[in-house]
Amino acid sequence: MRILLTIIFINLAFADSPSTIEKLSSEGEFYKAMVSFEQLSKRARTPKALIAAGKSAWALSLPKLAVERLEEALIVADREGYKIPNEERARVIFYRAIIEFQEDNFKSSYAYAGRSLELLDSASTLRGKVLLLQGESLVRQGQCGPAEKLLEQSYIEIGNIEKPNAALVLAKCQIELARYESAENTLASIPADHERAGEGIRLMAELFLDQKRDREAGEWLLKGRELFPEQFLDSWVDYGLVRAAVDLFDKELVSQRQKDAISRHPASDYWVTLLDAIAEGFFARSVE
């Protein structure tokens, strides 16, 4: 019995303190922070330790555990009269909104993002991210109209690193609303060397095709194939390039692009069927 009590005493004496969890998390030692947190007694799990554990879980791609820890931090803080700054509270609720979004619960995601915004009075990078999520939640529900203002404000407030992501969501919404000039300006803001620049180029081509500005669409599609070849191999790209060749009234180019598309994709492919019909219609008109 004495040996057992001694072991327990030693374990308690050397157990990590709440401040250790915070330190490990702030230093990027997220796994160690979580392991240390699990060794804490329930009474030692202070709001700060719970927040540090939650952030560590989030960094390790464990979102559900992260939200569980962060929401527990709010409960403990309220129970013990510990004041958590509004920004931290907003961040906790924002994390919950992200999880709802990832699980396709877009109404819930929108609602949680709204609760987070209520705690953020002034413009900030965090507020920009929350606005982006709230706007995208509306877009996923087919409500681009009310989403546009949220996304425009998000684009203004969000940090430079996230700005291209905000631009893509905003541009998709603007294209859906046929605000083509605005969408073009939004997409033009995405740096060519950004990891999502290929998506921006596709959207730029799409908005030109929607406006029947096929030559310009073709230029963007060729640029996409040059800079991001793996992202521009699908049949929709070939369809756009055939439309561009028809707009140039270049018979040889239309024929070549039609043949290239047929050689790369099944004849039953929707876009191949469509581009084939466009090419054959063009040749029929050219004979007349």
C-alpha cells in the first residue's frame, strides 16, 4: 500500500502543470501538449489549458476533439468566473462553424459564424475569415445575392495569405449573379504564382465563355494549359478551345482541336459531344 501511494505521489509531483500545456502549444509541440493535457487531473484543466489543448488538436487535424476542448473551456470559464476575451470566444465558435461546414451543415455553419461575428466589433483577419465562411455557407445554399456583401467585406478584411481564397469564392458568386466585370476584377487580383491561380484562370475562362467572348476565353485556357497543365486536361477545356477557334474562324485550328479532343476523351463524353456538334456546325456553315 505504501509503495502504491508513493508511486501516485511521484506521478502527481512530476505531472505537467496547466502552464506547461500552454508553453508546449505555443512552441508548436502540439502532440506533446495533448499528451501532457491528458495527464492533468480534471481539477487542473483550467480554461487556458483547455484552450491550448483545443488549439493543439486543431493543429493536428483533430477538429472534433478541438471543438470539444474549446467549448469545455468556455463552460469552465463561465462556471469559475474566468474571463475569456471576446476574440478567443469568437475563435472557438468559429472553429465549430468550420466543422459544421465540413459536414455540409451549411445552415448551422452560417448560424455559428453569425454568433462569432457578434463578438468581433472591429475589422480583423479573424473577422475576415468568419465573414468568408458565412458567405460561402450561403453560396452553398444557393443564396449568392445576400452572400455577395459578406464576401466583399471578407475580401477587404482578410489577411493577404487568405485573400486569393476569398477572391475565388467571391468571383464564383459574382459570375453566378452575372456581375462579370466585377468577377473579372476580382480574379485579376489573384497572383499568378499562388497555389490556387489555376482555379482563377479556369473561372476567368468560364466568365468569358458565359459572355460569348470566346477568343478571350481561349487565351486564358491556353495560359492555364501552359502554367498548370495537370489542371487543364479535361474535356471542358477542349470544348472552350474549339469555341475559341470557331470565333477566330480558323478552319484548320477547329479541325485540329476537334481531333485532339476526340483522341483524348471518350466519344460519349458530354463536352466532346457538344464541341463535336459546334465544330460540325461551323464546317457546314463554312461550305454554304
